[in-house]
Amino acid sequence: MKNNEIEIIDGDEREYRETINLKKKMREMINDKKIIQTINHKFEIIDSALLTNDYNLFWKKQIITGGFRQWRKKVTDAIWKNELLNSEKLNDLFMYNFKKEFDWQSTLEFISNRINFTQRQCNEKDTRERSYRIKNLCKELPTYEILFRRDVNKIDNPFCRRCDKKEEETWEHMWICEDNEFKIEEIAQESIYRYEKWLEENDRNDEVKILRKFNFDFIRIIEQPSIILLGKNRIWEIVRGVYNNNFNKLSNLKEEKALIKNLWNFLYEELKNRIWIPRCDEVKRIEEKEGIMKSDLKKKRKENEEKTKEEKEKNKKIRKTQEKSDKINKNNKNISIVSSDVKQAQRNNYRWT
């Protein structure tokens, strides 16, 4: 302290209070709008004062400070949520949204696969699961009705290839097709037993007790008619990937809520693994039998039609040029024959004379 020439002065409580009051007055003056309007801030950026300009981001000659990447991620996340929630393909879910049937925070966490992976984790499995969940929510899974509408090559009609009833394979038909080995209701009832068995195998006995406490309530909720998806029960909400708010009302305890969510996720995966994936395997087998390969389905019908038209036009041009060349060669031969005949006649005339 001596070297820095700093003196320590003992202050009284009175002086301390006066300094605090002065600080308050200064803050009030700074917050006063009349005083703020009188203050003029003048500043400038001197390029020579900056260490380097090569590695700084600029916008209209103004430097952009740190956190740009994080800000851009938040922007893209907001854009993605806006596009998803305002999509026309989700009108049936938002038509009666004022009833607050769905827990959208849990739904978005599930669709973005934040349950199994964190924000910093990303791999092929995570990408595939997110892709499936988003397409399933929007009813845009690659059924024959969707593929036919997209003009996919080798898809000549939107009918289901498995049941052969000449019914369009829509998103709903795919889940209730007669060719499915299991029905949605059967999978729902079996899933609770399967999930309990899985918990027992992993020695999670406390969670087994909680599951047995809420299993009948869980079945009761999924068998009730849906208020949003009219004409269907609430199990179709799970098929779609939307978390109903009634599951949150079953308990207020954190552990019990987490187990109910895990059971919901387990049922969703069971529906996917026992209906959607076997459907894809069966369709692949039928297509390969008909000679349709995966590479063929990556093209569009219009592209192939255009290619065939181009090839036909090319062949037409080649034929025309060939015909022209044949005509020219024929004419040349006729000219040569005539010229030889004239020469022969001239010689004969000359000899006669």
C-alpha cells in the first residue's frame, strides 16, 4: 500500500450513508428521461487501434462481437419451431388448441430427440430418429400415397402393395392395414407388460412399483376419445407423437412423472418397431421381387420421361441426317452414271464423224 501511495482513511457511518444517498441520486438522475435526452454519446471505431481485421466479423463496417454462432443457433431453432408449429400439416392438432390438451414443451423435446441425446450430441441414429418423428408428426412418412404425389419413379399408383385392396396407402391406412401383424390396441396393452419386464431385468425395482401404481390410469387415458383428433381415441395422439397434458396430471412427483414419460416413449417406439419397420421390410421385399431397386426410387417420373423424349429426339435427328446423307450419296451416284453416259456418247459421235 505504501509503494502505491494509497492511504486508508477511517470513515464514519454518517459519511457512508451520505455516499449511498449520493449514489441513489445519481442513479435517479441517470434514469430520468429529460436528463437522458440532453446526453449525447459520441464514439468512433479507429481501425488502426484494432489488433487484426482479418479474423473479425463485420456488418456495415461495424465489428460483430462474440457469441455469433450461439446467436445463429438460437435463430435457426426459433425458425424451425415457427415453421413446424405453423405448418398447414398440423392444422388438425391446432384446431381445438384452446382446450390445452397437449404439453407442447414435452412434445418438442421428444420430437427433437432431446430425451435420448443432448444438444451437443449428434450422430446417424439421432438424425434418423428426428427425421422419422418430424415426418410422422406431419403425416409425411414415405407411404405410397406420398410417393405417388411426389412423382417418384416406378410408383404408378398410390395403392397399398401389401393388402391389394386398391386402397390408397395413406398415413392412417398404414397403421390399420390388415397385413399388419399387430393392432395398435394390442401393442398398447402389451407394451406396459414389456416395459415392466425390462425394468425388472435391469433391477429397477422402485420404478416397477411406480409403474404398477399408474398402469391402469395410463390405459384409461389412452382409451379415452381424443378431444382434438375427433373420431379417434388418445392412443392416436401417441402414434402421432404428441404428449397429452392428462399424463402430467396423474402425479406431481418428479420421479413418477419421469416414469410415465418413459412409458409413453416406450409405447411410441413399440408402435414404430412393430408396425412401421415391418411394413418397410415387406414393401422392400415386394419391390425387389418386381425389380424395383432403391436407386430407381431416387429419381422422378418426369425426369425419366424427359430423358426418353430427349433420346427419341436424338434418334430422330440421327435418322434424318442419315437419310439426308443417303439421299446425297444416291444423287452423286446418279450424276456420275449420267456423266459417264454422256462421255461415252460423245466418243461414239466423234468416231462416227
